[in-house]
Amino acid sequence: MGMRGKRPLRLGRVWAVVEGKVVVEGERVPRLGARVYDSSMKPMGVVSSILGPTKRFFIEVKPSRQSGFAEGEPLYIMEGEERG
């Protein structure tokens, strides 16, 4: 479903969960609204904002489920969902 032929790209690692949002220490800049996946490639939320300077930035993800997100857990977006 839409993922065929696309590669997962590591978005970054979970830094914290703040007020119900998952904060990711970013490795690449995603598009706002991009779907975010856990390490099992299950959708876990969408990008709601990008914070901070380009050298060390954070991505706020609005989770679609409230299961535990471990600090340091890698999260992914699909190829083509990064901001060009």
C-alpha cells in the first residue's frame, strides 16, 4: 500500500516524549505531515513540527498510538518523504 518500491530512511532516534508528542533527535529533515514508522515498519504517527537549528534539530511527531516509545529507539520515514 504505497510503500512498494520505497526504502525506509532513518529519521532519527526518540529523544523524549513530551506532552503526548514524541520528540526525535533528527538525522534528516522530513516533510511536515510525513508518516513515521517504528523499527517494525508499523506506522506510529506523523511529523507535526521541526524545531531548532539545522546542526542539531528535533522533530515533533504526533503519535497515532500511545504505546511506549523507548528513548533511543530509531524511527523511520519512507524515501520521498524527506524535505528536498
